[in-house]
Amino acid sequence: MTYRRWFVVGAAAAVVGVLVAAFALVNGTFSPRAYVQDRYSRAASRDIGREATAYTSSKSPTTVAKELTDAWKPSDRYADSSGVYLRYDDDSVVILPIAAGSVILLEGMDTAHPRYHSTVGSYWGWGRGSSVRGGGPGTGK
């Protein structure tokens, strides 16, 4: 009787795991990069070399930034009249205004930080998942 109970519990856990995995596959957003790729239009003509891949949206930079940050919290964020600059562990997402909405640039941090340093300055921390504003989870933010 005990083995049967464990079998049922194990089978139920497996079914739940399969359902969660299927839901994640259908939604397909495992990173900020994937989120942008899934939801916005590719705009190869706006790429910056091989480093920054461009996408467009008819929405404003602040609206796009809100959608993205609601789904994926950035390590750091900076916004001014030139656009919204989001830093994640390995990637940056820079959202700039264009006449008909926004251009969204995906770029690795190794090239994005030097490119945007004059804009973001010390607002973006440097290093994987770190921030210049403090230590552990939630401190200094």
C-alpha cells in the first residue's frame, strides 16, 4: 500500500512538471533576449555592426521598457530623453525613440557597456549581476 501511494505522488509530480515545461515552451521566454525576439519585429537594417541586433515596436520606449521589466527585472536601469537603457547579467537592452515608436537594441554587455558608458556612466554597475549601489539582494536599491 505504501509503494502505491508513493507511485501516485510521483506520477502526479511528473504530470505537473510536464505541464509547467509545456507552458514554458509555449510562452518561450527564458531570457530578456528571447522576450524581445518573441514580441517585437526584427529590423536588421537598424543593427549596429554584428554586436547590436535591432527590433522595432510601434510603442514608446517607456511602454516597451515597462513590458520588458515587468517580465524580466534588470540589474540596472537608466532612462533619459535619449532612451531607456537596461542592463542584465550578460545582455543590455537599449530602447530608443524613433518616429513610429521604438528601436530595441540587444547587445552583449562586453560591447554595450563601452558603447553606452558616456550615457549611462555609473548608473550601470559593471560585472556579472553586480551593481555599484550595494551588496546583497535588495540592499541599496
